[in-house]
Amino acid sequence: MRFSERLTGLKKWTYKELCKGRMMKAPAENMDIGTINRQEPPVYLAWAPARVDKAGNLKEIPLSTVPGILIMPNQTYAKYMEEKRFDRYNNVHRPQEMGQHLAVSILFSVYEPGVRLPGFVDSVGEKGAGLDTSLILEGTEQGLFTLMNWMDDCMEKLLGQKMIPKTDLFVQEDTVTYSLYTDQSYVVDRRPIYYGFVNVVFGCHVNEGYNPDIEKLL
């Protein structure tokens, strides 16, 4: 199975299990802090948002993917041969498992602009001073819990199903890890956007193909 086929299958599985029918808070189109939209989060095959996309009228990438999930492939083995501990200590050298790996980081982004207190919507003065932001309670715990609950759902699905349907991917359970998004050991705090990772390595089949030169040599 090709690399692109595996990622496409993982994307479809992620959408079905973690996004379909889930309505989450999202920024308003005009970035009006007085308005909160809800939308179904999308899934992308990409990398962590880092720059402004100038195409069309798109907003900054971090906002255009919130809420959302990015599946980012990492460095991995093209072919891996694992020896059992028993074999190694008994001077027996035989491959117990031969396969490829697919390592991915799944980045979750959540939008949580906080709790609007009574009077916030009506706080625009006669002179048009704007909404009173002091009437917003930053939803630190709410945003964090929403993010971690979503990541928990992902880990429960991975560890429970153990494979991705219609692909050759199976979960290597001891590789599943999770964390908040960090940079140089510091948690990246970009409220009202919250980021977190689930990292996982999948085992898959090596499709080596036929080598006629080896056949001639033999």
C-alpha cells in the first residue's frame, strides 16, 4: 500500500471517529468577539500552522483550521526487522516481524474564547466604544478540558480498535503518547486557541516488489 493511501485512509477514519457530527466553537467570519459560531471540525493532511496563507480571502492558518485536526507524518522506518529478547540472548538471529512503520503526530486545535458575562453583548456605549472585554472570563479550564477530552477520545479509539479499516495500518500500542503543544519545553499558549498532540506509530506491510537482478544472480 502506498504512503498516500495510508494517510488518506487514516484521514477518513479520523473524520468519522472524531469529527463527524461533533459541533465545536469556531471564530466568527468577521472575527467579531461578540459572536461565536459552531461548526464540524475538518481534518487535514499537513503540518503545524506557521505562516499566513495569502491565497484568496483566507484568514491566518491557525484560525482557518480551528477547530480542526492536522495529521502530520513523521520520520519512520521503510523496513524494520525486530528480534525477540529470547532470541537475542540465546544467539538465535531471526526476524520475528518484518514491516514498515508510519509515524504521525495528530495535532488538535480547539477554539475557546471564554464565558460571556451578563451585559457583555449590550456593553457598546453610545459613542461606540466597543464591547467591554472585562466581561469575558477566559475559559482556561474549559478550553483545556475540551482539548484533552477530544484527545482522550482519539486515544480510546486507537487503543480500542487497534487498526485503521481499509488500510494495512495497525496500532503499536506502546508508541501512543500525548501532550500539549510545546516549543522549547514551554507550552504554547495562544488563547483562545488551544493545541495538543497525540503521537502514534503504525505498523504496516512492506511492499518490496520483484527484483529481476536478484533472480538472475541466483
